[in-house]
Amino acid sequence: MTDKHVADAGDTASADTGTGSGTGAGGGHTPLRRAITGKLLFLFILGDVLGAGIYALVGEVAGEVGGAIWVPLALALALAMLTAASYAELVTKYPRAGGAAVFARHAYRHPLVSFLVGFCMLAAGVTSAAGLALAFAGDYLQVFLDVPTTVAALVFLLAVAALNARGIRESLRANVVMTIVEVSGLVLVVVLAGIVLGRGDGEPQRVLEFTDETTPALAVLGAALLAYYSFVGFETSANMAEEVRDVRRVYPKALFGALLAAGVVYVLVGLAVSVVAAPERLVESSGPLLEVVSIADVGIPDQLFSLIALIAVANGALLTMIMASRLTFGMARDGLLPGTLAKVLPGRRTPWTAIVATTAVAMILSATGTVAALAETVVLLLLFVFVSTNVAVLVLRRDRTDTDHFRAPTIVPVLAVISCIVLMTQQSASTWLRAGILIVVGLALYLLARVTGSGGRPDGQDESETVEDESVDGNSERLT
């Protein structure tokens, strides 16, 4: 693969995201099905954000900050919104599968930079899914089944892959149900806290108490790094751009709406948990939200809430693997990964080879890692991606397009870059080492693709192939 091939791919991307016809914003032909409406996109982002982070990491946040759990959650929301504004601008300007890798290609015009950004995103997604699989197979599952954690995690990943391969519409319909369930679980925690307060058992003063091990500012910053993991997931929606109907109109609304909704829920949960349970108890529990259910003691069985938590984790893993497979597909189609990863399943029109590859890697990570180690690695990898995306917004202001798109105030991406760098300084040396190893592996794959010339469109795939633009009610029309 030559640099010219990558440049040509970038030129093609620009053409594809212009003012072409068809109901899907971005125009042009795509081998992916345009099946995502604004409401489905909102639920996709909300479901991806409201996942294992809040169910599993509240205790860790309490250990860092003390009783004021809601403060780092609110700070993490503000930091996430800064970067989200950059995504809103770039997705509506370049609505094409590949997300951050597409933005990097347009901004930096160098295939290696584009690959590194895309691979960091891909590695973060697969690593996150591996961690979620372990979380699924942990204490919440043990309430029902006494099975080896690793075995359960691997079987879980295979089930996620099967649903992913059935199609984006089927996957997102499952997401709608699971998102409702996981939100109901968080609302239940808030309601139970109200019941505890109503009977005079809660301690509302704890919501303003900080740990005495360090200053409040440092405590909040350290806890915000953990809380930030609870908000990651919004960036995965950028990789669905080719499958969203009228993406330029609906994407910013869905993105900001979902993040704000998640933030409100998180802050309320942070307040509720702090009022009901002491930080020391939360830190010692691997299922911190279960502590609220136990303390409230209103007759809700642990099995019920454990089931809700399992659904939340499963939903996050499903959406993350949807992103990872679509990103792999986009990078392979653009010549940054072997072309065989861009093959589409006949009939279903889902990127089946990308699904197989990402699932295999996630299974390896699940078998060799821990939830904590994988979560830390995810955050650092995504911070690299976010820095690139926020800088790309500023660089691409010089790239004029004929289409209307969202535009963030210039100060927003600047503040976003600063916030990402600050969060990077809070990472441990071991986390930097793990992320570095993954990046080296990515570089090896990139060099292999260049040496063998295997990147680009896979053999046998017709460039003129079009797909049906299918809405959620089953009606479809041919794109032109």
C-alpha cells in the first residue's frame, strides 16, 4: 500500500461526504445499511455511556474522593462535553465510517497518523469489551451461577458476536430494551436513597465530605479520571455515521442529549449512593450499587438488581463491539488494515470478518487481563484519540465544505485538549506500558499491510455495490 493509495482513499472519503443524494446525510454509496434514526442513535449513545462504569466503579470513585462522589462525576461530564463538541463538528462534516481515523486522515494527511489514531480507538474498544466481559462474569453473575470467570467471559463474547453479526438493526433494537432496563436500575438506586432518607436513616452531609488523605482538588481530579471512564462510549457513535439517517441534523442532538441525560443520572446516583452508604463500605464492595439495595432493605432481592447490572454490562459490551467491528471495517476499506477485514456478510450486510477478528482479540484480552487493568488502558488510549480529534477540529477549519454542519466555538476544542493532557498526567506507569504494547502491536500490523499490499477493498467486493436504506419500521428504499 502506497501513500498515494491512502491519499486517494482520503479524496474518496471527501467525495462521499459531500452533497450526494439519498436520504442519508453524507450521500454517495455505502455498503452499510442506513438503519439508524435519531431516536435509535440517542439510545445507542445513552446505552453505551450508561454501562458498567457506574455499576462497577462507584466504589473506586468513593475511595478516591470520599463522600462527595457526585463532584468528580459532574467534572467528568463537563470534560466529556468538551470533546463531544469536537465529535459533533467533525461527524457532521465528514459522516463516514471510521470515526477518529477519518478525522485524522483529513487533518494530518499522513497514513501513519491516521492509522495510529484509528488503532488506538479500535484497541480501546476491544479492550473495553474484554473488561466488560470480565465484569459480566464476575460477582453479579455469581449470584446466579457458580462458573469460572474466564469461561463465562469467553462465552459471553461469543454471544455478543452472534448478535452483532445478525445486523445493526437487530443489535440496536436489543440496545433499546437493555438501555431501558439499565436506566431503570439506576433510577431504582435513586428511589431507594429517597426511601432511606425519608425514614431518617441516611446521612446527607456525606455528599460534601472529601477524603482527608489529600486536598479536595487533587482528590476530585484523581476521582474524575475514574469517573471519566463512566462517560466514554459517546465517541463510538462517530463510527456509525454511514448508518445514520440524516446524520448532519440528528447527530448533535442525539450526542449532547444522551451525554446530558447520562450525566444527570450519574450525578443523582452519586448523591444517592453517598447518602446511603459510607465510602469505606463502597470501596470494599465489588458491586457497590448492591450495597444501596441491601441497606434500603425494602424487599428487593439481590438477584433482581444483579440481573439489571448484568444487562447494563452486556449492553455496553454489545455497543462497544458494534463500534469496534465498524471501525475495523472502515479502516480496512481505506487501506489501513488488510482488505479481508472489509468483507460484508451477504444478505445481512454486516462486516463479518471484522466481527470475527475483534471478537478473537477481545477473548484473548479477557483471558489474560483484569477489569481494573483493562479499564485504565481504555481511558489512556481514548485520551490519545481525543487529543487528536480536538486538534483536528482546529486544523480542519481551513477545509471548507459546501454542506451545513455543526460548529463548536474555537475555545471548546482548546479546552478539551488541555483537559485530556491533565487526565493523562494522572495515569500510572503500568498503564502507559500496557497502552504502549498495544500501540506497538498496531504498528506491526500497519507495516505488515504496507509490505504485503493487502489493504483496501477485498477481492470479490463490487465497488458499485449499494445497500438498502432501511428504517426501523422495515421500509426501505434504494440509495442513489
